[in-house]
Amino acid sequence: MKTYNNIYKTDNDWKKALTPEQYNVCRLKGTETPGSGKYDKFFENGYYQCVACGNRLFDSDAKFNSGSGWPSFSDVHNRENLVFQNDSSYHMIRTEVLCSKCGSHLGHVFKDGPKPTGVRYCINSLALIFVPDK
């Protein structure tokens, strides 16, 4: 059982809580096919939270079309809601982005985003739930 910020779930608990596709991305660090995610070209007002635990991650005013095939954000809702770690998989050196509340893999962050932040959070749609403004 892995513990992350007081969330205690076994692997079987995660498999019950998530779809197989969400489990693959969030718990096994998979990725969705570029351009296949429902939030790639989605631009409504609201915010995005972690599909596994509801932690608020990104606001719609920071979302932009990077052309990468994944939802992209130039900033986070609250930096404390994310954890960053080195990822050297696939013969690349990247910075992985995880939910600080449950440890779910969200995607990666790159230093090629728009000003003023200069960063691009490249996030899997399968790791997100959109909550519209009321």
C-alpha cells in the first residue's frame, strides 16, 4: 500500500476507483495518445481537479493550445497541490508532475511555455476532471 499525503489505498482500491485507462495513466505512469484526450482542445471556464482524489490543480485561465496533443497549462492553481520529480524514462530527462494529495501521475512540465511563466504543464486528460464555473 502506498501512502501519499494521508491517502491510504491499495492497488485494488485504485483499480476499483478508476477506469482501466485512468488507472494506467494515474497509477502506472502511462500516457494517452496525443490528440485523443477530451480536454486537449477544450476551452471552457472553470477549473481542473485530479480524477483520483479531487485535488484542485489548474484553472482554465492558464490553459492554452500548445499544439502538443495534450491539455497544456502555463501555471498551476496552487504549487503545493503538485509534486515534481525527475523522470528519465524513454531515454529522456523530464520533470514528472504528480498530485500532491494522492500521488497520481498527471504528466510532465517543460520550459517551453508562454510568458510570463515560460513553462508548459503537459497533462493527460485522463488524469483530470473539469469543474465548470457556476
